[in-house]
Amino acid sequence: MSCWITIQDYALRSIGIGERLLPKEDFTLCQQFTLIGSGMIWNVYFGVVALLAGFFLATALALGKNSDNRLLRKPAEWFIFIFRGSPLFIQFFFAYFLFLSLKKLSPVFAPFTAAWLGALVTLFFNTAAYSGEIFYGALRSVPKGDLEAADAYGFSGWKKFRKITWPTMLRLAWPAYTNEAIFLFHATTLVFFSGFPAWRQKGDALYYASYFADKTFNPFIPYPILAMYFVLLTLIVVTLFGLVNRRLNRHLPQGVRRKIRLRPNLIR
Amino acid sequence: MSFYTSFGTVLLLLAITAPVALAFGFGGAMAARSRILPVSWLGKAYIAIVRGVPDIAFFLFFVIAFDQAIEWLRHKALCPDWTDPIRQGNDFVVCAEAKMPLSSAAQWVHEVYGFGLAVITFAIVFGAFAANVLFGAMRAVPRAQMETAEAYGMSHRQAFWRILVPQMWVYALPGLSNLWMVLIKATPLLFLLGVEDIVYWARELGGSKTAKFTDYPHGDWRMWYFLALLVFYLLFTKFSEVVLEKLMVRLSHGQATLAGEKQRKAKA
């Protein structure tokens, strides 16, 4: 069987298109590369959707935590504390079983017990809490002078926030936010190792990597392949975020621009 | 009963891993700032490689790799006249005497061995992060302090141990406390390494043995186990935050930093 056929069979295996059965023996390098790469579809899906949705909730959380109104501040503080204070791993487990019990009450929750939605919601809340804290820190360090200048020019309310506060906040938060994004992609590997089942062996990259490692008793091939894919993914994320960073800083003189210092985080 | 001891397992893991990881980190940081080029490359490579890869992959990879490496070395030493290949297709076969631990060994030996592997894995991963923090902290100590030490005629080694090391902690503590929080949150991953920790027990207690939840008045309890775990971790995080804050105040005492200066003024 040539490599091209393997790619046709397994390239979309993780979303259920192609050959049903996973290879059982005589594993070739090509199979490992294809299947693990196929699993990356899930990692990218979880990461991208959670990041995009989380961005907005994070902004809301940062504003809430910075608010003078107790009714807004306390919920935001608790939300951030709960999701940052406990392991993501436990959150996944808890969410899975929570949705399982909710499913008994109402069939509305049935899709939440599947990874594509349930895990996504968990990741969404989690990244919102972490980025919310980052944005909150950035919001507090928006230079006083900028805001005074905005007042002097007659900006107020929404317009001041949209034109002055928010862009400055993003600009200050961006390097840390980049790291959060990288980290979120790494965290997506946890999904199928917590309660969420990989239905019909449609799993993510780590799921297939550990499948191969289990079958061959040889971790030295699948995991480095996985690592390679993740390094690639990280490079792409860094490039994209770097472009945004350039845009956010485009009005500043060259020397003042903040460079993104890569600090990939660890487990959460 | 073993359910309660599993909480002890987590605490024990933290208690052992933290100092070991710190030692790894210290070694790594010392190597990275070494004046001998290959040594500094080694230190920097250690930091870079471990930080670039999702750690869950590391956890899965290292434990099997370590186990196989140890067994392979023992195999070479103990059974020199074994002619069959070690990798027979998908199997990893060593002679009976080289098994680690011996298949005749008591149950607790197996458990301790598994736990030891977990500690080493955690220490290597977190050591790299600690190395990065300490490396930064060593460079953050004001240059003038080192120059003064040299002016007083201290040798490199003396200046390092007597001036740099005592002063660097205050710079390293924010990073290290961050790391500690992450380490706390990484402990549920123990369950992946096959140690019977709290996640294992939470799954076990609510698991297949009591599959017919309808027979019980309380229904599916797993959700509540994980909620309890969530609260356990939240409390632990909060507690650590308070203690680390106290430690920071102590370490800032007499330092040439903003916090140290504040303390001095408050006293005067």
C-alpha cells in the first residue's frame, strides 16, 4: 500500500471520513504521520473556536473585574478565580459528568456530552478566564495620560473605550495573550484524556499518538511526530499573532514597539 | 481508605517534586550561564526543548522511555548471552531478570517504582521551567552588586555563592510561585502515569462497579467527586497564595527593590 493511498484513507479519519478501521499491525511511518496529522484537525478546531469566542468573554471579564460596581466585579472575580485556580484536567472531568447528569434532566444537553461541544465549552470558559486576567492587568496599566488626552479631545463613553482604552489594552496585553494562545493549543491535547470519549476512535493528535505508542510499545516515533506537528502549529500561531501585534503597534516609533517574548506556559 | 491516601499521594508528590525540580532548575540555570560553551549550550538546550513541547506528551513519553531505558540497560548487564532481539515486532522483550521491578516483587515495590518515575518526570519538566526562572533571576541581580564583590577581591565562585545566590530569590519568587501554582494543577496528570491518585479514585468510586445508578437514591456521584476535587484544588491554591505572599514580604526585607525600600521606610 503506497503512502498516497494511506493519506486518502486516513487523512480525514479523525472526523469520520475514510477508512473505518485503524491500522492494526505493521505500522508504517506514513500511517503514523497521516493519522496523527489527521488528529491535529481537532486540536486546531478546539483551539481556534475557543480562542475566538474566549476573546470576547475575556474582554467582558476584564471590564467586569475592573468595574466599581460590586454586582459586576464579584462574579467576574469568582469566575476567573475558579477557572484559574483549578486544574483544567479536573474541569474537563467535572464538565463531562455534569453534562451527563444534566442530560438526564433534559435532552438539550445531549450534545454537550460529546467532546466537540462539551470540551469546547470548557476550553472556552478556561481560556476566557486566563485571558480575562491578562486583559485585566493590561487594562489597569493603560497610561493615565492617554485617558486624559482622550477626555481633553472630548471622547467619552463607548467611543473612548472603543478608540482609546480597548486598543491600548490589547496592545499591552498582546505578548502575554500570544503565550496564552500557544498554551491553549497545547491544552487541547487533554480533551480526549479526560472524561470525554473519543467516539468511533475519532480523536485528536495525542489520542492517535498514544494509540500507536500503545500498539508498538515504542514511544520514540509517534511522540516526536506529535511534537513536530505542535512545533509547526506554534510557529503558525506565533506568526499570525505577530502580524496582529505589528498592526496594533503600527503608530509607534520603531524602538518603542513591544516585541513578543515567547514564554510558552505549562499545564493549567 | 485508599481514596483518602490518594490525597496524601498528591501532597507527597508535591513535597518531593518541588525541591527536586528546584535542584534541576538550579543546575540548569548554572549550566546555562556557564562560561564553558558546550555546558552552556547543554543548559540552554534543556530549557528550550522541554519548554517547546506540550508537557502532557512529555509525561506520556518520558515514563515509557525511562522504563524501557532502565530495562534495556539492565538487560545488557544481566543477560549478556541473550540472543533474541529486544524489539520483536511490536513487543519490547527483555529477560526475566532484567524486568524492573522484578515480576516477583511485592505490590508496594511496583507502586513505589511507578511513583518514582512520576517524580523524575515531573522534576525534569518543571526543572526546565525553574531553570528559566532562575536564569532570569540571576541576571536580574543588579550588576553593581557583582562588581562590588569583584572589587572586594572575591573569586567568581565566592561572588556567585555569597552575593548572587542570596539576592536572586526575591527576583525568582514571582516566577517560582507561578510555577508552584502550575505544579499543583499538574498533579492530576499523575493519573495518566498510572499512579493511584485522586482522579483515579474518583473515577473508580463512581465507575463501572456501580453502573446502575438508578438503583441508588443519589444517582451518579462522579460529578460530586470531581466537584469536591475542584474545591480541594481551589482551597489549596488559595492557601498557597497566602503563604507565598508572606514569603515575598520576608524575602523583600533589606533588598534594593521597591518592596524592600517600602519596608525600610515603614520602619523608619
